[in-house]
Amino acid sequence: MRLIIMGPPGAGKGTQAKFIAEHFGIPAISTGDIFRANVSAGTPLGVEAKKYMDAGEYVPDEVTNLMVRNRIDEPDAEHGFLLDGYPRTLAQVDELDGMIGFTGHRLDAVVVLTVDQEEIVQRLLQRAEVEGRADDTEDVIRRRQEVYLEQTEPLIAVYKERGLVHEIDGMGEVEDVTKRVFSALDVVPES
């Protein structure tokens, strides 16, 4: 299975990604994890990415694309993967198509966790309080939600046109959301 998981910040993507990856025996690949691994290993791409990260800038597509390409070329991703945090732009959608197409495979599905925005804001405010994230103010959280919608809606539209999107209600208990995800994905033929 070659999958993408999308959803606004706080929707539970990271939690669901672990369960999905385990269920299908594929690695859950988060771009944040890839960045941190490359930076801590001091790879040339990591050194390049760190310059942007330290300046609070987005890591450019060409650096991100190379990191993702290198990661999905690793042996554990040979039979599939779940991407979290990539693609984030239409250019990255095209790049990912090329990466997967090069291996003779195709993308199987895009899981989009849908959640009530007010519920998410409250969830993230509570998490910020518990974890002591002073920078996670209500304004910052709401802005992140807006940015997600602005950047991600066009990607979801592309994948909807291809018939790959499975919108999953991300509200409720973790186990219930996981059951909904599995019931949607278990009908998807693997590439």
C-alpha cells in the first residue's frame, strides 16, 4: 500500500499513522521525522535543510523532494509506505507521482481526517497546556488551521479527481476513528 494521510493540525494524523502502518506492515514516514533524522545525521541535505529551519523558513521543495525520494527508496518502503506531511504543494504532488511511477507503482489512497474546527482548537489548547507549549496560543492554532486549508484544499481536490480520497470522520474515540480508517482502506486494492 502506498498511502498519504492528511488532516488539519490536531486531527490525530500521527496517532492514526502508527496504526495504519502497523496494520499494513509499512513504514509511517513523516517529513518532520525525515528532516530531524537528516539534520542529526549531518547529511548534506540535512545541513541544507537546517539553514532554512533555523531561519524559521520552509525547506524548499527541491530539498524536501530529495529527502522524501531517499526515504521511500529505503528497503523497508519497498512494499509501500504511509506519508504524513507530504505532499504539501501541487508541485510536490507532481514530484511524488514521478517518484512512485518510476518504481512501476501508483498511489493507492489518500486518507483525509475530517474534524470539527472548534473541537480541534480546544484539543490543541488543552495539549499546549498539558505539554507546556506556551507558543501554542489560540491565535497561532487558528492561523495554522487557516494555512492548512489554504495549502491543502487544492491537493485534496486533485486526489478527489483521481478517486483516491477517503474522507474519514476524525471525531470521537481513537479506536473508533481507527476502525473507520481500516474499513475504508480494507476495500482498496493494493498496487
